[in-house]
Amino acid sequence: MKLRLRYQLVLFTVIRTVFNTMHRMVYPFLGVFARGLGVNITDLSLALTARSIIGTFGPFAATVADQRGRKFGMLLGLGVFTLGVTVVVFWPTLIGLTVALIMSTIGKYIFDPGMQAYIGDRVPYERRGRAIAITEFGWSLAFIVGIPVMGFVISRNGWMAPFPLLLLLGTLAFALLYFILPKDDHRPDPQATVFSNMRLVLMSLPALAGLSIGLWASAGNEVVNLIFGVWLEDAFALKIAALAGASAVIGLSELAGEGLVAAFVDRIGKHRAVAVGLITNSGAALLLSVLGRTPAGALIGLFLFYISFEFTLVSLIPMMTEVLPEARATVMAFNVSALSLGRAIGAPLAPFLYRYGFPVVAVGAVVFNLFALLALRSKIRRQSRDRV
């Protein structure tokens, strides 16, 4: 891997850490933001709902990276993010925060597919898994580094303190990206349009099969993700201690999962890595019911569940970058939407399944993973040329 590209990957990882810190910090500081704004948690949860709904459509703006170039797409995403944070800095109200949450999420969803397409253009497929995995460290680092930093500045300067800092970081990142990235050498088909690229994806059976892998795997993860806190509380009556421990476990498992992908996905192959991740995640889901008889056992089970899911998800990304190279950014934008749709499918099912006990929730996750494995099998069979 060229030295220049290595520096770019480091920059991408830092930028994604900033994006994901903004995205993830709302959850642990929900009460702090609500008190600062003088609203209740229900009002703030509606802001998060609006972010999720509108953010689902945000990725389609990322298709601009197939028309105007990867650099333009990434700069657009950073610009939207920074503008969104600016809104709450100068308009510190519930509406201002809601606008900031929505715009920052749309910016993230525009930036990520453009960045992944940029890497796909420059890194050979047989080495691409490691490059993609490095940038995915930005997800776990937001939880391990970004959120504690935001907690520190909030404790010293109040609930508004993170937003000027994020505005500064977004502005610096925009300037660095503008000067460091070379001029786009991506040359789109002059006959291609946003809609023709979307149609190309929707007419491709391997692409649809690949997208459904992420959809089903994400749905399986969400049925556990949404309910594990309630389960820990019901089982052990250790709400604060158990959930704090679970949060640390999840952050570490995400970091470990991304590290495993960086180390092994290019060696064992993307298709095989996704299959191993799905099978391991299914076993971890079933094991949760056995290990979850003690708090320590439950946390071990959650670690195995989340590390295997992160391994699956991060292995899937480089695989998807090669499904339709001529519409790479559009495919990656669809992939983000497929993951969001999967979470939307799993979320309402989780409370329903939990009525019958946590083992049923675990079985639900396994069923979704089986759907994902079938989709993977279909993609492999339909792909005209199987690759590493």
C-alpha cells in the first residue's frame, strides 16, 4: 500500500471518528441534553426518530460520488455535517439540535460511500479488506475515545460544549481533505445518471443478494441489540452497573472485530469471512442463553455476539465494493440503506419475541442470520466470476 494512501486512510479514520462521535454520543448523554434544553426525554427521542427516518434517505445523495467524483462526494458529506453542527451552535434549542442530528447523519451517509468507493478505486480487491477495516476503526474509536472526550468537556462546560468542538474538527477535516486528496481521476460513463446507476443496482441480482446479506444480518443484530439492556435489568437487577459494563464490552468487541477483519479478511477471502462471521454470530446468540445465567457470563456472551457481528459487517463492506465497480458509490449508498432497513425490521420484533423469553430472541437472531447465509450463497452462485 502506497505511503500517501496510508496517510489518507488515517485521515479517513479520524474523520469517521468525528462523524460517529456525533452520531453515538446522544445515547449516553440523552438525559444531559434533555435537561440542558429544558425538555423531557420523550421529546428528545422524537428528534432521534426524525434522524432515523430522514437519515434513511440520506445515502441516496451519496450517489453524487459516481457522477461528480469521490473527492466531491466526501467534501459534500463533510460540508453537510459541519453545517449541521453549526446550526445547534448558533441555535441551541430542541429544533436546532434536531436539525443538527439530521444533517450530521446525512453528511455521514454521504461521506462513507464516497470514501469506500475511493478506496475501491485505488486498492486491489485482494488487499481491500484491510484498508476498509482500518477506516472502520472510526466506529469503535468514537465509543472508546470520542464519547469519553465529549463527556469530559460536558462536565466542565455544560451540554453545549461538544458542538463548537465538533464544528472546529469538521472545519479542519474539510480543509485537510481538500488539500490532501488528489484531483478526482474517476471518469463516470457520460451516459450514466443517478437514476440509471440506481436502476443498474436494482437490476443486478448479485447486488441485490449482497444488499440483502447486510439487511438480514442487521435485523438479527437489532433484535438482540434493542433488548439486551432490558434483559440484563430483568435478570440481574443491576441496571446501572450491568449496562455500564455492557457498554464497555460492546466498544471493545467492536474494536476487536475490526482488528480481526484487518488481519484476516484478505487472507481467507471476503465471502468466506462473511460466512464465518454469520455462523459464529449465530452460535454466540444461542450461547448467550446458556452463559447469561450470571452477569459475568452475560457480558462474555455479549462480547462474542458483538465481535462476530462486527467481523461480519466489516467483512461485508469490501465485498460489496466489487459487486458493480461502474456504480461503486451507488452500491455502497444502497448498502447503508439496507443496513438501516434491517434495523427497522428487527426493532419492532425484539419486544414481541422477548415476551416469550430471551432464548426466543436469540433464536430470532439465528433465523435472520440463516436468511443472510442463503443470500450470501445466492450472491456467490450468481456472481459471474468468484473472487478472493
